[in-house]
Amino acid sequence: MEHYRHCVIKSFKHNGHLHRTWQQNWLVPDELLTPEHRAESMTVLINRQTPIQESDGKIWISRVPAVSFFIPGQWFNVVALLEEGGVRYYCNVASPPYLQGDVLTYIDYDLDVIRTADGERFVVDQDEYDMHKAAYHYPKMVDEKVREGLDALLLRIDQEQAPFHEQVVTQYFEEWFKQIDEVNE
């Protein structure tokens, strides 16, 4: 059986500057992915109390366990936050992921979608997107891909398609936690 592998997640801005780094994540082995996630070649990463480094060097520790989903070719990624009241999804409109070795990278395009545990959804940070679009001179193709990514993401949420399944998110986390707990015994 494959083991969970340590990975780092790095997000960048369009100008190439590092935005944020999640330092301790664990890659779910392909054999443990659901058939639906495997069919889309999803990269699924789990973290709990991971150090997060901001672009200015400040480091803070995440307080909420998370299961992150990256889908090749899609202009968004999904972070499922396992909170006391249920799973809240924080979704980044972003370039498709690139996994090289133990580092997963993407470009964050500021637009975010939050889906609450009770199913409401909100598009946030439109002002940030507009500001960076002007500052970084996004090409028309990038603006189109961002809009297509947002539309595809909203459709997945509305149709409750993968990875918006709370039971699967919880299952990934519990299986990982059980394995690390056994290793630490």
C-alpha cells in the first residue's frame, strides 16, 4: 500500500511573486482516491495545523483541518475546511495546478467562492481581482479563463458535483488521521 507523501503548496500571483506557502500537506495516494476523483486525476492533499507562510515572510498556523482538491486543466481549486459546524468550502479561482515532485504550484487570481456548511455560496474579492487585473495587465486569454473557471466552479457547486461531498471529505481526513495516529503510537 502506498503511503501519504509530504507536499508543499505554493501559490503565486500573476507577476510571478510568491503569494502563500502551505508547508505541511499530505498527498492522498491514488489507490485511496474515490473512483470519481481518480477519473478526473484529482490531486487531493490533507493538512492539519500546517504552518502557512505569507509573501512578507510571516508564518501562522492553520486552525482548521483541510482537504484540498486540485483538478488538472481546471481554473479553480477547492479547499474543504472541516469546521465544528460542518464542511465549509473555500474555492480559489486560479490557474490549473502543476505538481512537480513534492511541490504543487498555481497562480491565484484573487476571485474566491465560499460555500458555507448550510449550502449558501458567495463570490468574494471581485475588487481584488479587478485591481490586480489592471496592475498586472492580465491578457484577454487569462481574463477569459478566469471567467470560465468561475462559471465551471459555480456549476459544480450548484450541481453538488465532486469535490462538494461532505462525507467524502470527512472520510479522506479520517483515513489519513487514523494512519498518522497509528504511526505515532
